[in-house]
Amino acid sequence: MTELFKAGTFRLAVLFALAVTAATSVVFLFIYWRVATFDVKRVEVRLVDEITKAISDPEDRVKREIDLRLTSDLRRLDYAGFFDKDGKVVTGNVAALPKGLPIDGAAHSMEVLPLRQMDAGTEPALLVAGRRADGGIVLLGRSLYEVFALRQLVGEALLLGVAPTIILALFTGVIFSLRSARRLKAINQTIMRIMQGDLNERLPTRGKMDDIEFVAGAVNLMLDEIVRLLGQIKSVGDNIAHDLRTPLAVMQAQLERGLAGNSEQDVRIAAKRALVELDRAMTTVTALLRISEIEFGRRRSEFTHIELDEICRNAFELYAPFAEAKSIGFTLEAPTTVPFFGDFDLLMEAVANLIDNAIKFTPRGGAVKVTVKMADDGPLIRVSDTGPGIPPNERAEIFKRFYRSEKCRHIAGTGLGLSMASTITHLHGLDLHVEDNNPGSVFEISSRQMS
Ligand SMILES: Nc1ncnc2c1ncn2[C@@H]1O[C@H](COP(=O)(O)OP(=O)(O)O)[C@@H](O)[C@H]1O
Ligand SMILES: [Mg+2]
């Protein structure tokens, strides 16, 4: 229950109730004040006027007017009396001069015995008494009974109007805070289960957009992402294991066969072959370590002012002999210098990987072209070939670690080259994408496209 009073919703409800009460009270008080004062003031002015006239009018006329006044007062609200100079009543509906009433021609509000028989006790009235020149006293007055009744009515209306509002506001507050307390409890329990390792749990949502829902939705998205990343880590791990298993298995078979042989020559041959496989395994491990090293941005501090055309020229010269050996028409187009801020070695590695693939996958007699230039929106490096090309559905896949297209499996490789190239380009704020070269494919490193 204490939680209930601490809940924000409940406090809000109390505040709301207070605000409504205050606003309603102000309105009612204003009406009350207007009703009460306006009426009393009017009566007061009239009574004083009349008494002024009555003390100077002839006695007969005053008595007649008092009688006339009382006969026409059907509601019995008027007090009127004429007294002789000793204070004895001559005419009127008042038995005696009220005690304590000054005879000064001014209006006084006081409690008197009511004129209506049915009322017990006293009632509020406005009274004026004045002394005539001959010593007689005239008393005029009016009951304030109606005004007071009206005041009471307004007061009651105020209570009747405000009390239910307060009760309703508090009630709604309790309901709402109980509901949000229940939801928070459910969320808390789910979080506990997630913390215990059940990553498939999701925070309960109801589809209505409120604060809690918003946070729950964000946490659920975060959980989805964590699950996805964990899946990726697992698949990378599986891939590594799988990729290292093949060379290790081949090594094992070769060494066993060598040892089973008769001559020292057999052992030598086996060891040599095993070394080739070991080399492959080493290449994979080195490449993997390199990718994670680049991904964690360790090399970013080594960025300097470099020229991309120089990188392409170096890579071109490095691969020219391989292209020649495969009778591939290998050309470089580098019309201008292309200054850039980055890591020379890393970018060289990326471009080399693209050229390596192009020469590797393009059949004999094909063509590979390297272009480097300054485009309108920044530097551009393009490596195009006339090889087998990459079908559209594989264009996103080839940049993932260990992905190797089915039809290229017979050609040696680790499936890590493009992954590394894409990591390097992203580290430099650049984009790596592939398109159709009709025939063949074209890989482009360019300023990142806004998507
Ligand atoms: N120039 C290209 N032409 C056709 N396919 C390519 C080309 N470059 C890459 N690929 C495809 O993308 C895959 C991944 O490339 P990469 O990451 O460099 O690995 P690897 O070169 O070790 O196979 C390759 O196995 C191949 O299927
Ligand atoms: Mg490659």
C-alpha cells in the first residue's frame, strides 16, 4: 500500500483533486460573495432612506405607512414599529424595541426573534431605528433569512460539487497506480528471468503507446539485437572451427600416410604437404585476428595524409606478374593524384584483396582494370573484371566472413578477403559495394552513400 502512495500516478491524482477543489471553490466563493453582499447592501440603503423620511413625516402618515407596509408584506420579511417617547409600542409588528439597538438612523445587523411562527430561535435581520423630533421612535427592518438561506445553499452546493470530484480523482489515481504497479512487477519478474539467462523472454507489451511501453519496446529491441549478435558470434566460432578442421584433417591424414610408408622419402613428402595445409590454417587465423584488430580501430591512430593513386599503383605492380601468367589483360587508370587521410598499409591490403579476387576468379584471357580518381563526391577506386560475376542474391553475402560462392569453391581461398576489405573501407568512412560488369563484376570503394 505504501508503494501505492509513492506511485507517480497517485500523486498526480491527488494534485488533480486539489486543483479541481481550488478552482471550484474560487468560483463558488465568488458567487456566494456577490449574492450575499449585493442584496444586503441594497436593503441597507433603502432602510436608511426610509427612516430618514419617517422621522420627519407627520405622525399620522408614518403610522399609516407602517400599517400599509405590513399588510402588503405577504412573506413576512419586514419589521416595522412605531414607539412613543417612553419606548411603548403604538403600532407595528414588533413587541418591543430590540435591546442593544442604537437609535441613530443607521443600519445594524443583528439576531432577532423571527416574525414567522414556524421558525424557532432567532434569525438575522437588518434593523434601523430613528428618533423623531417629538420623541417618538420609528423602527424599520428586514429579515436576512432569505439571504442566509441562499448562502447556506451555495455552501452545500460547493460541498456536493467538490466532494465527488475529490473522491473520483483519488479513486482514478488508485486504479491507475495499481495498474502500473502491476505492470512494473510483471516487467521486473521478466527482467529477473532474462538475467538468469533466458534471453528469449521479452518484456510484456500491450500495444498502447505510453512511457512504460516505450521503454519496454526499446529493451525488447535491445534483447533482439543481443540475441542476433550472440548468434553471429556463435556462427563465426562455428565457421572458424569448420574452416580449421579441413586443413587439420588433411594434415593428419598426410602425416599418418607418410609414417605408414616405408622410406624416409615418404615422410618427407608427407611433412611437406602437411606444411602447405598448416600454412593455409595459419593464413586463416592471421586474417581473422587482423579483422578483429581493424574492427576495434586500433589502427585509426596511424592515419596520415596519403595518396590513393600511389596505393593502386603499388598494388597493380604487385599483381602484374600474376595477371601476365594467366594471360589476363591488366590495366591501370590513374589520371590524377587522389589525396586522402588514412592508413596506407590497410588501404593497400583492401585494394590488393579486390585485385587478388579479380585475377583469381577471371578465367585465362580475360581482362581486369583498376581505376582510381577523384569523383564529384570524393575518392573512387574501381576494380572491374570479366570473370563469372556475382548474382544479385549473393551481393550482400560475399562480404560476410567465410562466405564463398558455391561455383568458386574449387579455387583456393579463405572467404575472408572481402570481409577484411569491407572492414578496412568502413574504418576509413568509405563504402565498398559490388555491381554487374556485364560480363563479370565491378567492386567500388567510394564515399559512403547516404541511405
Ligand atoms: N571478382 C570476383 N568475381 C566473382 N566472384 C567473386 C569475386 N570476388 C569475390 N567473389 C566471390 O566472393 C567470395 C568471397 O571472396 P573473398 O572474401 O575474397 O574470399 P576468397 O577470395 O577467399 O574466396 C568468393 O569466394 C567468390 O565466391
Ligand atoms: Mg579473396
